[in-house]
Amino acid sequence: MKKPLFTSKIKTILVAAVALAILTTVAVAVSGGTAPGQNVVGTLLSPLRAGVAAIDRAALRVYDYIFSYESLQAEKNALEQEILAMQEDVRTAQEYQRENQRLKQLLKLSDAHEDYAFVDGYIISWDASTWRSSFTIAKGENAGLAVGMCAVTENGQVVGLLTEVGSNWATVTTILDQSLEISASVASSGYTGVVQGTYSSEDTQLLRMNYLPTDAVLKNGDQVVTTGSTLYPRGLLLGYVTNVSLDETGVAKYAALEASCNLDGLEQVFVITDYAGS
């Protein structure tokens, strides 16, 4: 048989302890000048008040954390916007620097050919249907452009011909396009032919000069230039001879050319709108 948890002796001790605690509380209250009942209630509520105060302090810390987080997040967003603006300023400055360098080179070209009149145009899109065969510039008829005009770099290297022109845009078909044919001559010897775009498995920018005489003698590195037309002048650089062979008929030669202009990274072109003899 189990013994009771609290024996009569233990119960007596507990009752005595509770009574002693109550008497002690009343004595302290009386000595402090506070009503015994009020002091007892205050004593009993003190842990609750302490708990509430602790919760209030914790809530205040949470509020401060949330407010500080929101403030830091706002500062972070503001700093990110400032960084983006600074990066844009850097890009703009770099674009201006590149444009300034191009215009300096164009000035040299203009000094050498005072009769040339130019209209500059920034490339706004490339034709994705064929590999770098054509692109669009943000200038057109309103700027005096017309089909057949020649687009060059700031160094006078031929980029291509204008094949479509709208009021404020124009399509430039590059010299790499197989559909484009430009009358040309070898600057050192005067041999004439027709330069046409071609494609290579090595993804190089190659041209082909067709219809050369069978007895034509050319050297690697010879410059090939335009013979001119009613819409663009003669003497514009197209490319450099890299190889000479007989064509498929065996009665004429052709020369492989490396294009003088590099289309990679091209941002701006200059269209020759007027020149002496046009």
C-alpha cells in the first residue's frame, strides 16, 4: 500500500510556512506605511508587472530593429541607384571619348579630302537573319541620305552601301554581304575588278575580287580601292590582297581580300553625301 504524498506532519509544516510568509508580508507593509491588502496585492502583481515590462522592452527592440532594417534598406536602395547613375555616367563619358577620337580621325580625312561631305549615323540594330550582312542607322532622307551612298569609318575604310533609306533611318549593306558588288581596282597596278562579300568557316572577314586578267600580277598586302561612281568617290579603301588564284573557269583570276574595316564593335559610321565630281 502506497504511503500518502503529504503526511499530516508535512501538511502542518507547509501551513506554518504559508502563515509565516503572510505575517512577514503584513509586517513589512505596516512598517512601510502601506495598507496591508494593497501591499500584498502589489507583491503578488510585481512578477506580472515585471513580465509586462520585459515584453514591452522586447517589443520596443523588435520595433527598433524593424525600423532600422527599413531605414537601412532604403539607404541600400538609394546607394544602388547612385551606383547605377554613376555607372551610366561612366559609360556615357566613355562613349563621348570614343566619339571624340573618331571625330578627330574624321577631321584628318576631311583635311585630306576637303570636297567630302559627311553625315554621321549611329548603328541602332543589326540584321540577325544573315551574319553581319547589314545594319540600320538612325539617319535617313531627312539628313540628305540616298540609296547607293557609301558608308565609311572615320579612317575612310568602306563599310558598305546604303540599300534602303527611310525618312529617319537607313539600311547599310556591308561589304561582307554576297549580294553587294563594288567596282574596284588594285591601287599599285591599276587592275580592275568587282569586289564581293564572302563567308569563311573560320568566321573571318574576307572579300573576293573577281574578273581580274589572267596575266595580272598581285602581291599580298596590295591595297584594293573603289573605282568610284556617281554616288561615292574613288580611292576608298576596301581591303588587302591575301591570295590570288584562277577562278572556276580557268580564264580569269580572283584575289582573296581581307576587309580593311573591322565590323566587330562598330558603333558609328559616316556616310559620304557629297564630293567633287558627284
